[in-house]
Amino acid sequence: MTHSEAASRIAKLRQAIDKYRYQYHVLNAADISEAALDALKHELYQLEQEYPDLITPESPTQRVAGVALAKFNKVTHVAPMLSMEDVFSATEMGEWLARVEKLAENAQDYVVMPKIDGLAVSLVYEDGKLVSAATRGDGRIGEDVTMNIRTIESIPLTLLEPIPGRVEVRGEIYMRQADFTAMNAARTAAGEEPFANPRNVSAGSIRQLDPAVAASRPLRFFAWRLESDLGQRTQVESLERARQLGFSTPPFVHAKNFTDIKQYFAELGAERASLDYWIDGVVVRVNNLAAFESLGVVGKTPRGLVAWKFAPEEATTKLESVDWFVGRTGVLTPVATVSATFIAGTTVTHATLHNADEIARLGLMLSDTVILTKAGDIIPKITKVLTELRNGSEKIIELPVNCPVCGSPVIRRSGEVALVCSNKQCFAVASEHILHAARAFGIDGLGGKIVERLEEAGLLNSAPDIFRLSVDEIKNLEGFGEVSAKKLIDEIARKKSIDLDAFISSLSIRHVGAETAFALATHFGTLASFIAADKNRLLTVPDVGETVADAIIEFLQSEHSQKLLAEYQEVGVTVKEAKKIEQKLAGKKFVVTGTLATLGREDAKDRIRLAGGSVAGSVSKNTDYVVVGDNPGSKADDAATLGIPTLSEEQFLRILGE
């Protein structure tokens, strides 16, 4: 990149960052997530480090986030509410520790706590009574939100101890995930638009002029710093003192060394999805307050405090190309190739685009700068185009006219958005059918590469051919030998018997996934009954509407399906009758949490469903029972708070009659 190109890119990045930072920190209506904003800032920072002569005082990398809203009275913080330095790896975390311990000999232990994704506020008490509350703002001047803060019941209006003079407490406004889910359900039922996430609604509620809005929302507060000197010498004492005054504090560990910090970071990362509040990393703070103060401030951040963030689940990258792949139902799916990007712990080079309509909705063009989103193990997807970063070199994405595998014309079925290969014998469709069936039968060791080799050798033309394979046929193929061939054939032989719902799923019927297959199996009971079903009977099955019923009838009446079913019978596959659903738990809603001694959590959930009950992911007032194992986490606490009965594994099994 030349100097002039860097200058142009930096200017565009600054403009985009300023826009999104204003939306996020001031208007609470950001078009992109904080993780994506961090990615843009990181790119800008790297460019500025490479071209330091382009750094200006106005650059977003040189300031603390946010400005005060004009509609609120402004409050000047006695001590600035500074931002934190971010690190993203164990190496960077180790480097921070080394710097701190070199600069302050008494920095020998640390307080580590979740970095809660909410709204930071400062609370001021005079003679034990709450007199003002302010947001961070730009770090020096915030917004006076006292009337809204007074509506939050977890914030004491009067301290539990009548301390004379001024006391300042800082912390985070947040919303529990269970409360957020319940609130959105109520809004949806009332025909209102659901909120995007707990962080935005928490911040937005506090910045409403009418306190009744904040009062109507289930906001909470965690105190993470006692700003005033009440005799505390460490951060641990500061948190304990805050609790004595009547504040809830976040969970934390007292870490003695880097090993303790890494262990907590790993454990919290593993528990992140099950926590009832949003976090995006951990905060590591020097425990000794004298050491913390002696370390001072560098730029806009305290030296004695750092945020170790989890691997980002959103990032920015550039779209390089779009390729089209044919799936098991003949649908063409566009897959994007993007510039290599580190996101959610992995380096990503591909992302799904779903269909042609999604490309049009995004307004996506080749060479666009895009936001990439990745949640857990889900395939990354492009969620937004940053059109303000275009430079004129972008090109339109051409939709395919012919199938990229067999060359047949591509069609679009009436009423559907997908592009489809018109050739029902397309090689790619047959290959995907076989692979999908192998997964449904639970055959280990029969992945995509092996299926491809067996097809090329002429040994697999349809899914039932899997059960015709022999050791002698495959032992001489690339990647096989006598032992590995026998191992695969033995595995296939063990999987000749299959549950009805898994078999229905294996057939690759359009619109029929695992949940619908389970509903069909439990309704019809046997394969013969399912095959004989007409449309009227299908429409009596839960989760089956006109579209699904039509797709099933089309499949059952086709020559292809009749041949497929006959071949399965010919190779000796047996389809078991569906397990009968008992009604002993009918109408009962369960939540399962913790580690069970004799049952896996999914096994416990299956038994609840087979007994007529239902399973939810979080505890609410509509929950009937919470099954609690070892290390249950916040769901057990929620049950106690709401008065929901809890069951041990032994009690749960007794209810089931086992």
C-alpha cells in the first residue's frame, strides 16, 4: 500500500469509526456491533503505526469514547472515568503483566472479573444518600441520569452504613439474559419491535428523558469500583466494602500469578454461553491500590488495568470472490471467499451468503469491506456492507445461469428464493444425499472425502449402496488398507438399524429437518404408516404446513423415492418404530442445568420430551421444574429467586418412574 493509498484508507476508516462510535456510545442505536467497531479501530491503529506521520490528535485512536448528550444536564467527573487498554491474546496479556511488575514492585496480585457488556455509570452519595448519577460520557463530562438510576432496585437510595461526606461508587448497568428474553417475548406478543441485545436496551433505557421508561425495564447494577477512600488498601477490600454498603458486585477471583489469570479466562470463556449476562472478556486489575495509583495513566488508560477480550465474534474483512455450491436438494448456495480474518478463535477465509436474495438485500459487491459474524461453531456469515469504504473498484456479483457442477440450467421454483439445478440426477446432489444419509445413520468414518473416492470408484451411486460395500472392494483404494477397510465395513454393519425419525431425516426431503422428522415419526409411528400418508393426514402433524406437506407428497410419489425405499429394504436396513411418547410430564416445562452423574444433559432432555414434557433454555416464571446437577451456575439461583422447584438427578429419575 502506497502512502497516498494509506492516507485515503485512514480517512475513510476515521469517518466510519466516528459515525459508528457516535451511534454506539451516544445514540445507543449502532448499526454494527462493538466487536466489528473494534476491528475497524484495529485496522486504523495498524495503519497509523505503519505511517505515524498520518496520526492526528482528532483520530479515533487518540481519544476516550463518547460525548455528552445535549438533552441531559452535564456532570463533570471529579476523577476521570478512563477507558481500558484491550489485549486479545495470552502473549499480549503476559507482556502487560511484565510491564506492570517491572514498574511497580508491589504489584504482586490481581483481581480478575468478567467484563460485563453494559453501561458504565458513576454514583455519588452525600451523607449516605444518593444525590447524583452520571454516565461516562467522554471520560471527563458525562450525562446526569440520576432520575433514571433511582428506578433500579439493585442500587440503594441510601447506603447501608450512614457514612458522612461524599462517597462515589462506579459500576455497570446491565440486563440479565432471562429478563431480556422475557421482555422481548412480551413486546412481540404486543406487536412491538423486539430489542436487539441487552447492552443496547440497558444503555437506551438509562438515556431516556422519562424515568418511567427505565422503571419499566428489568435493569440491574454491578459495582466494580469504590472510588472514595474508605480505608480500603486493595481492590478485594474495595469490593467487599461495596457489598457492605449495599451493592451487588460481579464475581471475581484473586489471582496470584499469570497461571491463575489464564485459568480463569479459559473457564469463563467455556461458561460464557451459559451466563445470564453478556460479557466480552475479563478485566484484570492490580489488587494493591497504592501500586495501582503509582502506575499512573498512559495516554487515556490506567496502566494498572487491562481488558483481556475473548476472540472477536465479529470482524471486518474484504470480499474477494463468490462461488456457488450445489446441496443435497439441488439448491445453489453462494459461498464468499474473504481476506483471511481472525475471528472467534479461528482464521476464517469463507462465509455463507444463504441465497441470491441475501446478496441483493446486502447490496454486496466484489471487493467490498464487510462485517463478518461468527457465533460459536456456526459457519461465519456476512451481515453488513460498509459502503462508505468503497473506492470505485467494486464489481457486481453475477448470478449463475447454469449449474456449476453439471451445466444444466438453473431455475427458481415458484414462491421460493433459492436457485436450483434443474437436473435431478446432478452428481453434486447425489453426493450430498449420500453424505447426509451417512450422518443420519450415524456412520463414523464416512466423511466427504471418502464418499467422493467411493463415488469415483463407482462403488456409490445412491445412499443404500453404503450397505453394499465390502472390505475387498475398498481396501485397495487410496487412504485404505485391510485394517481401515474392515473397520469401516464393521461400523456400517452396526448401523443397519435406525430410528424412524433419523431415517425420515436421511431421505433429504425438502423442508424436512430433524425437528420435523421427529414430529412425523412420533405422529405416524411406523415407516409404512408414514409412506401411506396423504396430505390431509400430514397437515394434522405439528410443525407441518402446506409447503412441507406438498414437499413430502411430491417426494413420496416420485419414482426416485420409491426406488430408494426399495433399495434400503433390499440391503437389509431395518427402520425401528418410533418410541411412544408417554404423557406423565404432559404440559410440564423443564430446565436442565449442571452436570448429571448418570445421564448426559441431552439424554435427560430427550427423556423429558418422550414423557410429554418440554425443555427450555432459561428459567422463567412459567418453568415447572429445574433439574440440577453438579456446578449448575446461575439457573439454579434463578430458580431459587423465582421459587421454582428444583430436582436432583435421583428425584428426576423417580418422577420418570426409573
